[in-house]
Amino acid sequence: MKNFEELKEQAKLQWDIKKTKIPANKKKEFETIVVISDVHIPHQNNIAINAVLKCIKDIKPDHMVINGDFLDYGCLSHWNTNRHKTLELARLKNDYITGNSLLDKIDSLLPKNCKKDFLYGNHEIWCNDLLEQMPSLTGLIEPEVLLKLDERGYKVTPYNDFIQIGKLHITHGIFAGGNPIKKHLDECKVNLLIGHTHTIGMMLSSSIAREVAFSGYNSGCLCDLAPEYMKGRPHGWSHGFSIVYLYPNGYFEVNLIRILDGKFIYNNKIYSGK
């Protein structure tokens, strides 16, 4: 028998965090931010993700934002309680291995001075729900622990909180419904970018400053577009991500990129994940 200390070490999810080899970006007149959301590992779409990774490699962003639901956490969900067939062979450890592998790839493409944010989505909080029932699991299932987010340099933001980039606020998504962008603009009264609904859209709302209209954006997803739990229902989901340009005065431009059949065109170039 191996001694107890050796067994404890083997029980950990070991991961060798590698540092990027991309030189730091030189100072320029604007910042480039890449925002992805709703990867839902292990239900990710690898082709769409590969296309995004190729674009990240080219543009070398100044800031990387992972905007919630990076992992699906279906194996922890209260919705799947006692659904043994649904959860057959589902293992959280395997999901974290995939998640760490994807973060390794993303991090390897980012410049050394790239800022990094990781926002909790509504699926990440299922970990918190389980910890409410079984606090003895603290330190064993949380994303910030098992995805090594601190070691990787990501700032973690709780669900329903915002990060602010200039005059733009980013959150995973607080509301859904028929017109989620309008609901967010009406309730939050700030410029914002959300994920959550797996759809792509933009809306302008009047500003009392009479200067620049409030703007709301909904970014696409990078997950399976026909998961089992949808039961074949029609929907408006679309693969996509966002590229944000930030001016020194805080104004911004949001490019909502739609990925079709694993491809998209950006900056006069076709990016394909196939």
C-alpha cells in the first residue's frame, strides 16, 4: 500500500500551468478585447472553438473575457437529480480536464500583459448550490480551484456582477425572455454585453444625456446547438463571440461575430475550425 500522503497527492487534479510565449503588446491607441461565453463543456462545439482560437492567435488581444457557463455542470444540476440515464458516465473530473486543456490553449495565444476575466454564469452557481447542501466539498469542486484561475491570472467575478471596460459593462446575463437585451437595458440602464441566451443581437436605447444612445449586445455561444434537454425544440441559438475595441475616452465598438458552419469572416480573412 502506498502511504497516505502519496494517495492524497494522486487524488488531486494535477495540472502544469504553462506560461505564454507571446511577447507583451506594445502600447497603442485602442485596446482589443475578446469575449466568449457559453462554452458548456463537455457540450462544446470544437469546430467553432477552433475557429475562434485561430482569430485570437492573429489579433493578440489586450484583454480576454470568459463570460460565464464555461462548463455546463449538468452532472451537479438539481434539474438532473435522480436522472441516472442522463448522467451515465458524466464525470466532473473529466469536464475539468477538458476545461483546463482549453484554457491552456487560450492562454498560450495571449500576450504576456493580457488582462484576463472569468465571470460566473448561471451554470457555475450550481457548484455553490451543491456546497450549500454539502459544505464538506469546499475546495474540491469550485471552478476557481479546479480550473486554476488564480494561477492563470484570471480575475473571477460572481454571477450577476458586472465588469466594466470603459463605458461598457459585461455580465453573463441576468434576464432571459423574449427580448433579453431590452430587459437588461431597461433594468440596468448602462451599456452592456451579455451572453446567456445563446443568441446574437444588438439594440440601442435612448440616453438622457442626449449624447450617445445606450447600447446592448447579446453574444453567441460556443456549445452544441441541439442538446438533448432541448428535445428538438426550434430556437434562435447561434455560434459566435465578440471582439470589442476600446478607445482611450471609454467609448467602444462591439463586433458581434456569427460563426456559420464552423466559419466566419473577420478583417478580410476566413477563419475555419474544420
